[in-house]
Amino acid sequence: MLAYIVRRLFAGGILLVAMSMITFILFFAIPSDPAQFACGKNCSLAQRAQVRKGLGYDKPVAVQWENFAVGVFKGRDYPDDKSLAKSAPQLIAHCAAPCLGYSRVNLQTVTQEFKQRIPVSASLALAAFLMWIIGGIGLGALAAVWKGTIIDRGVVGISLVFYAFPTFFVGLFLLKYLAIKWQVFPVPSYISIADGGLWNWFVNLILPALTLALFYMAGYVRMTRAFVLESMSEDYLRTAKAKGLAPRKILYKHTMRAALTPLVTMAGLDLAGLLGGAVITESVFNYNGLGKLVVDSVITFDLPTVVGLVLLLGAFVIVANIIVDILYALIDPRVRVG
Amino acid sequence: MTDSFLSVRDLVVHFPTTDGIVKATEGLSYDLDRGKTLGIVGESGSGKSVSSSAILGLHRGTNAQVSGQILLDGDDLLQLNDEQMRRCRGRDVAMIFQDPLSAMHPYYTVGNQIGEAYLVHNKVSKKAARARTIEMLDRVGIPQPDRRVDDYPHQFSGGMRQRAMIAMSLMNDPGLLIADEPTTALDVTVQAQILDLLQDLQREFNSAIIIITHDLGVVAEMADDVLVMYAGRAVEYGPTKEILVHPEMPYTWGLLSSVPDVTGDTDAKLIPIRGNPPSLLNPPAGCAFNPRCDHRDKVPGDLCTTVVPELTPARTGGNHTKRCHLANPDEVYATEILPEIAPDLVQGQA
């Protein structure tokens, strides 16, 4: 099992290296000049060349990638200019390892940017995850147990409504009624636990997390319902019934265990995706999370941030995949090696 | 009222569907004593599993309509409420299923699942349940039971899984054991071992066994009585010897003709029953077997296609009943069927 995990982590590392290379190549394949962006509209050729040199874009792509890779482990200076470091050290920004680059747009290192953004997106993702897992699996199982009744139809129907409405509509709707009109909740803005304490962090998180959760929950309700029903028709449930087990025990021990297994895969990957930011929800509730950073960095042509984001989000998915596989082996003894 | 241990009277199981009522079992009656074995034989969909599941009340909670009487030790199981029925399952009546792999939960150890059957009916510690589980695994012939108890079902072979299922069913020493095609999914060599094991355990625990099968070889080996089912009805019922030697219903003849005989003459023909089992939604009028029966022309008029034959005593007697309009089924069998399927037997007599 340990050898398996090490192997998977190693493969994940190689994948990340490949991803960083591809991102570099793609970025320079775009027919617009990042130096032109940084320099502005009224920019002479000489100025542009200077900016390009300052940003390090004058070197070949391979060298740029190499500098980047070295920076990840050793850290680097921006701009990497020894004579400038001597004459005007105040103009040099040092980017300590692990250095993912320095954003000329936001005037800080990508690592610093991530440090500010990750807690926002992670809080949102985890809160939403808890809500939709509890709600989705609970309601899905309820619908399956009461299959064909008004409870089943109600649960499935309502979850479908939330699935069909776009997130920005549900988000704005909740914002308008629950926060602004009836003032059940404060108008949400991200407050870290360090700044406002656990309670403020939590209360401000409810509406955006609910918006996300309602969307994801719909899928989980339908999936759980289907998996529970499938599991109910298995032969081993007839065995459990023939043993004389109480219906409650059959449901919790025998049915749900089998039904939840496929949901682990879904949940792991959905959570990993959401950790990388929820663009629309973050915008509606004015949360400065990774999702907003993705959009902003692409619009402003901020290469270091884009590369950093690609690697970070890729790492989330790779790690989530490994965790899901390990969980799978824990849940299903047939998967275990040996 | 009989004093049999198990007495099924006029058992009816209907499943209402949008297309009509599926009559899975119609007026089934039989008796079974402790220490005895009843073989229920028939094709797929003849109602053998459905009628036996009704004894365990496995149709409760579905839309099935069950009526009649199932008297176990004098108590009518159909009159029990759901909680009483639940307590009866696994304790008084236990069941073994056809495919032991799918009948066991893949995520729990064999010991956990077997112990569960004990824990649910007895107020004992998990430790005691585990000890009892190991004892029973040993009893059904699992080697190194103290180690194998922690294995998962997929780590067991097919025969061992069925042994484990038998151990599970016998945890509470039930008076009645229903084995639903217990050997169908197993290798032939393993089948014999499992049947031997069941017989040993039956002697030891003095339980009544209902063995559901389509294999007349299993019946000949195991059963004291045989009940042949067709389209939800008993078509022939009596002591095994009587039925195997003097069958009086063309469907039983068909079953016998379809059994290959390894020791017999290679000239003997295997004669399949033509046609397909009838729809239980819309069974043929009259005798349900009439569209597939080769002897319909021997019955005067259109009796076969209009009137359902009653279960009547067989001509050869011996507590043996059959459901057929033929006036002389014993003679037809002796002159037409037996020479076809066992020519050596007939020549030997001549």
C-alpha cells in the first residue's frame, strides 16, 4: 500500500512538471506580446524591449522554464539582473522558495497571492462540501427509501429546480432576500478566523456556501437515490433480510455502505475542482478567492499567476485522485492489493 | 389440521402489475416434518422460489398479495406482524441462496456477516458471536476457521462461500432450512460435497429442509418427498421414490427425459420439453401445461384446454397425487416414455 502511494505521488509530480511545460509553451504560442501588455499603449520599440528584458521574456522559452523550475526550489529575484541589484537594490523583489513567480500586475509573488486566496476558496469549498454531502446523501437516501411516494417526487423535483437555475441567479436571490431584505444573515464578505473569530467566519460563509451546495446537491440527491435503489436490489440485501435484521440496520449497515462507494469518487473530484475556486459564486458574493484570481490573471495576461494557478489546481486534482484511490481501497476490500 | 412441523395450505402469491396480476403461486399445499426433506422441482418461473420466499415473509414490504396458511409448529406465519416475522427469520426459518458470492456483502468479512445472524437473535457479546461463528465454520468444514473468519467473501472459493452461507443459516439452529438451488452455481464436484454436508447437518440438527432445484439428481439424492411445480401450481406431489418410478404427469415425464444419465445407454435419447414456460400473467386456459403436452390427444374432448385438472390420487397409489386429465397415465408412461428414455431398463425387465 505504501509503495503504491509513493508510486502515485511520483507519477503526480511528473504530471505537474509536464503541465508546467505545456502551460509555458501554450502561453508563448499566443500571438500577443506580454511585454506589450505590461508596457502599455504608448510604448516605443526600445521601451518594449527593455520591459521584455526586465520581465525576462527575452530569453528562450526553455530557459524561462528552467529559471522557473529552479525558482520553485531555490527562490529567485525579479528582475534577475545582477547590475541592477547593485545599483538599485530597492527595485529588486525577492521571491523565496517555493517561488512560483512574481506578478507584475499585482506587484507581489504568486505564492503570496495564493496565501491570501486559498483560505477564502478553501473555506467556501469545505463549507459547501459539508452541506451538499450531508444534504445530498441524506435526501437521496430518503427519496430511495420512499421511492414513488410524494416524498421521493418532492425531493427529486426540488433538487432538479436548483440544478436547473444558474448559480448567479440562486446566489443573487439568496443575497437579495435572506441578506438584504429580511436580514437573516449579514451581507457576506470573507472574514478570516484570525480577524473575526470562528462565528463571524461561519455566518458570513453560509450564503455563498449554500449557493454552491444547492447546485451540487441536486446531482448528489439523484446519484445517491440511484445507488441506494441499485444496492437495495442486490442479493446480499435479501440475505440480510432473511437473517432477521431490522430494516434500519439493513439500510445503514448493508445498503448505504455499498451505495456510498461510487459517491466517494465523485465527491473527491468535485471537492478538488471547487478548491480551485468557484468563479461565479465568488463574484456574486465578492469573495476574493482563487476563482476570481483565475479570471483576472487571464484577462491581464499575467503569466506567472496563470502558470502558478494551473499547477496549483492541477495539484489539487492529482492529490484528490490519490486520496480517492486510497479511500476506495479502505472501503472496498476487493480493491486492496495482495 | 395436520400435526406436521410445516404445513402450507392453499398458498397464493400474486403480484399486481400494470399489465395485470402475475399469479406466481396458486393454491399450493404441502407438509413437511422435522428431519425430512422436501424437494421442489420446476423450471425457472414456475413459482418455486416465490412460494418458498413467502415462508420467510420476504414479500412483505412489496406489493405482493399473499394468502393461505403457512403453519410452522402450529403458528400461522402469515398472521404474524412484521416485527414478529422479523424475529422468526433466521431463528426459526433460515434460507440459503443460489449464488453465494452475490448473496454475501462484499465489504464485510465472512465472520462479521455470519456473526450478525447470531447477534440479532441472541443477547450475547460480539466475542461470543465470534466464537460461535468459528465453531460453525469448523462444523461446515472450513479449514483454519479461526483465520478464515476474518476473510472477505471474495477470498473464499465458491464451495467455501456456500459452506459459509450454510454456517450462517444454521447459527440459530432453525427448525426449517430453505435451500434455494444451493448447488446450481457450484462445480459438480463441489455440489456433491455441499449436498453431503446438508444431509449430515440435517441428521445432527434434526431440521426440516426444503430444497428448491431443477435438478432431479439432487432430488433423488436428498429428498424424501417431491413437489413438482408448473406455472405456480403443484402438478405432482408425493414420496420421491413413487414420483421417480411412477410419474403420472407429462410435465414430470418431460423433466425425467431431459436428465442425462452417465451410466445409462448412449442410445438413450435426451428429449427436451418443447416450447417455453407459460406466462404467469396470462397462463393458458385449462391445464397450464397443455400447449406443450404431447399426450393431449389421448384425453377426450377439450378437457385439457378448458378445465384445470384437480390434484387427484395417482393410479399407482402410495400417497402420491397428480394434476392430469389422462385416464391411464401409468400405462402411457410404461409403454411410451420409459422405452425412450431408458431402453436398457425396459429390456432388462423383458
